[in-house]
Amino acid sequence: MEQKKKSLNKGKQAGRNPVPRGLFFNKLLQNVDAPVMVTDSRGRVVFANKRYLDFFRFSEKDIIGKPWIGMVIPEFKRRPVLEIFKGMKEKKALGRIGAPASVAGIPQKYVSWIGIPLKEKRTFLYMFIGRERKRPAGGRVRGFVYASGRFNAAHREVIEALFNASMASEPGTAKHAYRVMSFTVPLAEKLRFSKKKIEILKAACLLHDLGKLAVDKRILFKKGKLKKDEFDQFKKHPHWGSEAVDLIYFLRDIIPIMAHHHENYDGSGYPGGVKGDAIPLEARMLSVVDIYEALTADRPYRKGFSVKKAIGIMEEEKGHKLDPKITDAFLDMVRKGEVG
């Protein structure tokens, strides 16, 4: 257990700026506006955010290494909760558990938990996000394990929780991501994406700049040109964001989109210098919309450009930074007022 705990809590490497995946992921979970814990496969707590500790009136030393079910579920309700947790482990799938909860040793609340398997190297960990709910008649335990392979309300709740956590860390970056999502969905519909692909693309848009939370804010909001070492750090944000998301099994389809949204059509982008159709289609779409939003939105260091000016800049970038066909399709929608 100690080794697993360390994998979620790596410190900064001496003399380096990169933020290890575990440390960044923990920072993100601290900003989730709900009680959050992470357990090992036996249900022993390896991490809890401040909201969890405050909600249950624990200190870290009270719970780390101890079974979460025994700590917060009244004894007479533990068996059905254990059965649902067992089903999550067997199917390696997302689950929902609604159960009475003990606060300071007294059963007095009812909490709905979403449980998400996290793949960390060779072992599975389990993240639980809790929400206090109205107690059902008799305080019964309610829960089930979702079938994997398609998005549902629970998946959207997890994405929303991570997005809101990014909003708490950096509101400007999160607002940008939301606008990018609102512009990209109509483009995906125009290109006749399936409902499932649109859900994946929406998640990618909302979380595509998650890694910017690991970039030094002095670099992120610097007025003027970045120095080489500053830009080198900034260029790592697609990797940092996709590393954090890689822990969550059902979000892995968005990793290629997140990781490649700064690649340029002519191969001059980063991090891999990939070019043309070798860049995933969704990443090429995200790149087009990302640039449009960045050009038209106000930034701390400049006012946003007019739509006409943004269109002119993007026309010049066709075949260089931007996929020409996708750019034409998107700008046609802009000119027709189909996107704001």
C-alpha cells in the first residue's frame, strides 16, 4: 500500500520543472467541490481531499491505510456496499453507491458515491466522488455497476467534476475550454459525427488544457514573447493533461485529441511534429476552434480580435497550422452565424 500511496504523491524531481502525474492529479482532486477519496484494490484509503476530511471530520492520519467502508459506512449497511465494490473490481467498471454515512461515528447523512477505477502502472486504484443526497425511505443502500463502453450520466458527472476543478484552479483557462466545446459540437454535427464521438469530443474540449494548471502562472500569463526555457515548459501542457486523464479508464479515448491539439498541419507544431492526416481528425478540429476562440476572446495581455480579423488570420494559416478543409467548414459556419 505504501508504494501505491507514493505513486500518487510523487514530489518534484530535483532541479526540474515538470509536475509528476500523481502530484498534478492530487492537486486537481483537491479542487473538486465534493468529498473525494482514492483507495487501493482492498478499499484502503491512499488519498483524501480536504472536502472529504472536513465532511467526515477526519484527519489524514485517521484514515490513510484504513478501509473506507469500515470508516464511513454503518456496520449494518456494509455488506451490500462491499458487494457493489466487488462488482466494480470484477468488471473494472464505473459504479454508483448510495448509502448511509457516519460522520464522527454517528450515522447521520446519506451519500451517493461514483466510483471510478484508476489504472496506475500495474495496479488498479479506485476514486470515489461523493455527493450528499436526500435519505431514501429506510436509508437503503442503492447501487449498481455500469456497463462499460458508452457514456452515461455518471460519466458526465465525473467530467463535470474535473472541469469544475480546473475552473477553481484557473477560471480563464476553463472558460476558454467551455467556449471551445460550444463551438466544436456544431462543427462535429456538421461533419456527421456519431453521438458517441460527439460525447468524446465534448470531453476532450472541456479537458484539453487541463495540463496548463501545471504551468507556472508567470509563464502562462506573461505579456510578450516567452523565452526558450519558458516555452519549453509551456509546450509540456498537452502531455501533463493527458497523463492525468490517462488514469481514468473511460477517458482514454480523449488522450490522442488532448495530446495532439497543438500539432500543426504542416508538421511545425508540438509535441511530436506530426503532420497532415497523421494528426487525429478530432485534434485537427480542436486546433481550428481553439485558435478561433483564442483570437476572438479577451486575454490579460490583449483585447480580442474582431470576427473579421480572426477569419483573415485563419485563412492565412490554412495548410500551415490548420487543416484547410476543416478550416473552410468551420469558417463557413462562422460567416453564417452558426457559431458565435
